[in-house]
Amino acid sequence: MTLLVPDLMAEVSPGLSAAGFSLGEDFSCVQKKIGAVEWYDSNSGLNKILLESSGWIGVRTAVGSAIGMGTVVESFSYRNDWVSLDFGGGNKLYRIVVGRGYQGKFKVVMPGSELLLLEDFYELDFNDVDDEFLIVENGTYIEGISFITDYRAPLEYESNQKIELISVHDWSFQ
């Protein structure tokens, strides 16, 4: 039985928190909060499961096998990735991703907003390694936040992009 519904209106705080969760939280504490979930491997027809989900599910994803790392990321996903919580080898929450259905904001944007709204506050820089946008203020990258859009391409290729996902992260907890 699921105990906790994420706070879908919570402010998005770079490198700190979103959806009522804080980066650095311990896996077992978060698991107790949200209750029992069914676990799936990421390669087990997950799209259909996510589409039909009305609560939390658990997802195990093998990463780095091709380069000999062979680690497993455990994630909790709420309602088809409205909120995803990622835990690494240290069992600490290192990434919170919010998507469609999430109504909390960072400045004036949330999933579904036009990316260019951020240009009133920041310079936008496309990271072509991870196909995401980073934000820059006074020549310095704002750590702990990135934006994934519907085009996943630099603005010079498509200027009208909508934010699909916002990632709040602290890689030191990975």
C-alpha cells in the first residue's frame, strides 16, 4: 500500500529538493515513506507498466556494464514518471526528475513550459552529451539542475522547445 503522494506543487530547488524529497535522503527512509512497491527491471516492458501506473513502482536499471562498471540504479517512479527518485551505489537519493503532471516551479517554469522563459533569468547552454539544457548566471553554471526538452536539440536547430523533464541532482551522492 502506497503511503506517500509526492508534493506535486513543491518548488524545484537546484541541487537540493523537489516533490517533497531532499537529495541525500537514504533509500530505506524513502522506501518506508512511500510504502511497498512492485519492482521491475528496466528492460521488462516498462513503458506499458509506467503508462498504467497510478502510484509508485520500483525500477532497477543496470548501468555501465559495457565498460565494466556493472552498477545498478534503483528508482522509484510515480505515475508514469511524474516524479522519479534515483538512488546509486551509496543508497542515497542523488537525482529527482519531475515531468508531466508536476506543477511545482523553478522560477517561472515547470514541465510543459516554454524553455525560452528561462532566458529572462539565465543564459541557456545545450549539453550535447546528455541532450539537456544547463543554465548559466553571470558566467557560472547553476549546479544541480538541468532541463530536458521535447526536441533535445540546441536552440539554433529549434527555438520553440517545451520542457519535458527537470532534473534536480547532486552527483556526489551517486
